[in-house]
Amino acid sequence: MISFPFVGGEKSLNPDNIVYVQTDGHRNIFYFSSPKESPLRVYMKLTDIEQVLHPYGFVRCHRSCLVNMKYVAKVKNYLLVLSTGEVFTISRMRYRMVKDLFNIQKQKK
């Protein structure tokens, strides 16, 4: 379990339930695998969130998005497709790293 100071108070989360974190202005929004769980907002730098989540298999695909590699279904042509249906672009600088991590994750399954 990990903990973040969300708007509305501190909350502990299981990293496996977080699908992705996306920047929206000065806030970062956590999106979850369960449709029953509402997105949570936090006022933290994405870089700081990345440092906490990186050991749990999260990767930054571009400057405003952090994804849980467990939910990545496909990486192709600078696009990252999640098993939940969302599609994100991958920056050129990060593409090779994301693609390599996806291939490693795929081999583990």
C-alpha cells in the first residue's frame, strides 16, 4: 500500500489498482481499474509521483502521463494502448524505453 495527500485527505492505495496518472493543470488525477472507484486528484508534481510509483511498474510515456505497465495491451507507432481502451502517445525520447519495458512485461505473462 502507498499513500498520497489527495484533495479531501490522505488515502492509502494498492498500486495494482491504479491504471494511470494524468496531469490536468496543476493537479494530477489518478484513474483506477474499478469503474466504481472515482478518480482522485492530488496537488503534487508528476515527477514526485513517478518516483513513488516507478518501483511498482509505472512508466512515464510523455510529460503529462504515467501508466501502469500491467494495463498496457499494445505499444506500436508511438502509441500506447491500455487494456481499458485508453490510448496515449509516447514521446520520441521515451519510445524505446517504453517498448522495451512492454516486451519484458509481455514475456513475464
